[in-house]
Amino acid sequence: MSELGDGTRCVHAGLPEPAPGQPFLPGPVFAAPYHLDPWQGPEGAPNGYGRPDNPTRRLLEAAVGELEGGDCRVFASGQAAITGLLLTVLRPGDTVLLPADGYFPVRAFATDTLEAVGVRVLFVPTAGPYPSLDGVRLVLVETPANPGLDVVDVAALADRARAAGALLAVDNTTATPLGQRPLELGADVVVASGTKALTGHSDLLLGYVASRSTELIEAVTKWRTTTGAIPGAFDAWLAHRSLATMDLRLGRQSANAEAVAALLAGRPDVTGLRWPGRPEDPAYPVASTQMRRMPGVLSFDLGDADRVARFVDAARLVVAATSFGGLHTTADRRAQWGDDTSAGFVRLSCGVEDTADLVADIAAALDAAGPTG
Ligand SMILES: *Cc1c(COP(=O)(O)O)cnc(C)c1O
């Protein structure tokens, strides 16, 4: 259905053909074992045991796969999907290139676990410059990167990776498949957290891997089945239900981010504003051509931890929470998690509140927070 608009695609993604008397989205199937045909055994039906087989999960995978333009396997969380891909592909002696400014737990996993099993780990800033990819097995980029929001030209990097015989993986969490389709830009595989804007209700954890390579999908499926990193049936169903409104949610989040960015850009008491949709942003030239829409997430600096706390405390519509992409506007001071950002660095995730209300609230909260110190 790729010729249809985003809203249409989201509403219909992964749904079975209409059947009288049946729901639009079938309810979650809860099962550990399923009945087997006594003569044919597992060959006789699509479902034998819950770890490899679940029809609710398969419908969600069909939906996300349609949106990404590849085959999809969902995982219990974004981390389960990303570490699953890394451990499926990488072997001792291999070299992997990771974003120096990307999702912190992925970097921690690389230095704690991958290096310990003999994988060589190189960190490169998302915005580059990228070294020679000769001898590199896998390049994983995050674009826009979380939390700094730099971007990388996926098509250009895909050309270089292909020429060097490296696989290119793109973490599509911040953009979502409506924001960009890395597989169409030439990436070999997409990984993402579905916990964020993809599902958007701050009520579940989910991850996925998507690819057009049958070989890669088979290897990832085998990894998931043997490690058991599957989401539960209810979370899979809830995620699928939430996908239907993604176009609407992202539309409002992005419009809110644009208005908040305009407000913050005009305030001398806010520094380091980043939002890839602003023409003045260093990420804009690549983001505006590669991305189909801009994320609802922006980042900036309020100078110190105390001023961030005063700002969030004064705001009525901005709550302190990590994660992003949800219906409610949230602010996260990343340094409190041991991230390597400065003490006053804030990642702000715009929710779906009315734009005028949000802008007025943030302006008033900044006024109330006063100057640094
Ligand atoms: C949140 C996030 C992850 C991890 O996802 P979980 O669902 O929390 O495990 C990975 N990559 C990025 C860019 C993220 O923002």
C-alpha cells in the first residue's frame, strides 16, 4: 500500500482482510503451547509454541514491516533488538562502528560485552567524518541521534558501506518509519525502539529489526527464538493498536516541536538549541532531504541541574520523565542517568497538547525558572 498516504497506511497496516463478525484488529492470543495435530505435529499448524510462534506478534510484524518496507521481527525492547542484531552479526575479530553520540546503553553494551568477546569497537560522531570502512563488518548509525539530534546521510554512507563489504544498520527510533525509510535509502537493516514515538502512549516496551535480506531476518529470528527476547502478546497487541494513530500523533508532535524551537531560538537564556527541522540547524541540509517529516524531540541547555529542575517544576504541561515520543510533553536531564551530556542539557519531547498552550507554558516556566545559579 506504499502509494497511499501515511495516515491511510498506519490505519490499515498489518490488519487482516475484513471478515463479517470479526474485529478490525483481532484480540491478543495468549498461549504458551498450542494444540498440535497428533499425526503431523508442528508441521500441521502455524503455531506450536509461544516463543517462536504467536499470531498477535505476526500481525504487528506485518504492520511495522509494511511501514519500513521490509520484513520485521519484534523484540521485547529496543535494547533486545539492537543487542540481538549485534550478537547475530558480529564474531570475535570483527570490527563494528558505532555512534559516539548515540543511545548510551548501546555504547555501554559495546564496551562491556562486545569488546570482552573480542569484537573491535570504533566510535564515530553521527555527523562524521567517517573513517575508511575497509575491514568493518557492521556500521550502526542513529539518525537523528539520541539525544544530540545530529544526522548522517544514509544513502551516501550506504554506498560506502556496500563498496567496503560492510553492513549498514540504522537506528530509526527517533525518526520512526514515517520520518524516514532507511531500507529505501540503501541501509541493509533497521533497528529501533518501538517504546518511543512508534507506539507513543508511554505504556509499553518494544523493539524491532527490519530488513529485505532473508538471510539476515532468518538469522535474527533464530537468535530471538533461542534467546527468548520476545514481547508478550498483550504488549504486541497494544503496540499494533497504537500504530493506527502514529500519523496523527507525529503531525502534532512535529508542529509542537517547530513552535517550541521558534520560541527557544528567540530566548537568550537558552543555549545549544538543536532541532533538525530548523533551517539554522547544522543537521538541516541532510535532514530536510532525507527525512519525510521532523521529529517532536528537541534538545537545548539550561546551564545547570538546578535551573532545569526549576523549569520543569514551574511548567504545568512539561513533566520530568525519560523516554520520548509520547502523548505528553516530557523533559529529561540526561546527565542524571550518567550520560556524557552537560549538567544543564535537556531533551524535550513534545506531546500532542495544543500548540499555543504548550508554547505559553514553556515560556512562562522559563521566566519562572530565572537565570542560571
Ligand atoms: C530508547 C532507545 C533505544 C532502546 O530502546 P528500549 O525500548 O528502551 O530498550 C535504542 N535506541 C534509541 C535511539 C533509543 O532512543
